[in-house]
Amino acid sequence: MNESQSTSGVGKSSVTVQVAMGLKQLGKRVGILDIDLCGPSIPRMLGLEEFKIHQSSSGWVPVYVDSEKRLGVMSLGFLLPDKNSSVVWRGPKKSTMIKQFLTDVHWGDIDYLIVDTPPGTSDEHLTVVENLQEYNPDGAILVTTPQMVSILDVQKELNFCKKVNLPILGVVENMSGGGGQQLASKYQVPFLGSIPIDPSLATLLDNTSSPTDSTASNITPDLSRASLFVSKYIKSPLSSNFSLIAAGLDSKLSVLS
Ligand SMILES: Nc1ncnc2c1ncn2[C@@H]1O[C@H](COP(=O)(O)OP(=O)(O)OP(=O)(O)O)[C@@H](O)[C@H]1O
Ligand SMILES: [Mg+2]
């Protein structure tokens, strides 16, 4: 299990999606848990916005993007009435919701659970770390960009991880400027890899939305947009970067377990 966290807009959610895709391509079974309660972006990126949560006798069922059920997603977005409603929940209710996400979702037999977090180090992070404790999480992936602000935030996030005893799996430098490696060695954490800026990534992630979303509740959800994403992703130029990052993580974590 691992987690991704860091500053706003640096690419946490897109790194989450792509590391998950990379691990899936390695034949792993992966779950993505999206606990960004204010702006869940995973369903949008994967073209899953029209899905709702289904209940089975063993719990909430994740939405799978592929027929082999190698990549399942659970997101607060699936609980919202439509994609434009944003939820402003107070602390205690947020924690209850996150706890429920961690206990009531029937993930089945997965190799990795990747948690996509909101920006910063807030209540959500604390709640998820506390409630994952019993599952021995592998650690956190820090996502940063060359901008100074996220580099300063890296220090804050490293302190947070230390405080809550969460190991650091390493740093991913997104929209790379080449400084990720030095940053990682400065803070003595592993460097997982860098991702260049690629405008086609944004197109790939944003074009999954369909114009029929406003009437979503009236149409039967279908997975064609998600499977379109999966096939486009495999051909996208960045997928080789993410395959490397995923392979690195997987070999590191297989050795640990
Ligand atoms: N390597 C990249 N090249 C080009 N565009 C990118 C890259 N990485 C991310 N983006 C774009 O940057 C935007 C922000 O990315 P993303 O939503 O993943 O960030 P985030 O850290 O999850 O943000 P938030 O803190 O709001 O959750 C998205 O529109 C995404 O498509
Ligand atoms: Mg995000």
C-alpha cells in the first residue's frame, strides 16, 4: 500500500492515476482510494464521473476500469449527486467518511492500494494515516515540481511523515526541471523518477469527460471512456516514465514484503 501526497496542483492525482496504470501494466491488482473530499478528480481523470457506489453483501464495490478488474477506484465523487456539487464537510464528518472508505470498501485481493490525498497535511491526512496503521502502509510518495513553493512544502511533508511514523517511499518530480534528484539527496529520501511536462497528458486526462454528465443519473454508466483512457494511456509518451517509476516501486516493495 502506498500513498501520494503533496502541494496543490503539483500533479498528485495524475501521478496517482499513472502509477496505478503502471502497476496494472505490470500485472498487479491495484486500488485507488480518492479521499480528496473537496474536489475529487480521479473519477474525472478516468472518465468515471457518472458512476455511483454499489453496495454488495461484502461492502461497497469499487468501480473497475477494466474487465479483468485489475484497477478499481473508490472516490467520494461516487457519492455526490452530480459532478458540480462540492462538499463542505466539517472535520468529524470528514473523518467518519474516510474511516468508512477504509473499512467498508470490498477491494478484494489487491496488491496495492494508492490513496490520493488533498493538498497539504490536514485532518484528512492524519485520519487516513491513523486508520491505515493496522494495515502497515508501505509509505508515502511525495510529489513535487521545480517551483520553490512545492520544494519548501516537501520539508513540511517530510516532517509530517516523520511525526506520524509513515515511511517515505520517495519523491517524484513532476513537470520536471531536473532538480528532483538533488532534492531527494538533500533530504536523504529515495528519488523515484521525474516526469516531464507533456501537454498531451492534460488532454488525455481532461478529454475523458463527456458532455452528457448533467443527465448522468438518467443514463446507464458505461466503461467505454475509461477503457478508451486505458488504451490511450498505454500509447502516451509519458507511460514509459511511469512504467519505470512503477517498476522501481514494485521491486522495492516486493523486497520489503
Ligand atoms: N507532467 C505533466 N504535464 C502536463 N500537465 C500535467 C502534468 N502533470 C499534471 N498535469 C496537469 O496539471 C493539472 C493538475 O494536476 P493534478 O490534478 O494531478 O494535481 P493535484 O496535485 O492532484 O492537484 P490538487 O491539489 O488540486 O488535488 C492537471 O490539469 C493535469 O492534467
Ligand atoms: Mg488532486
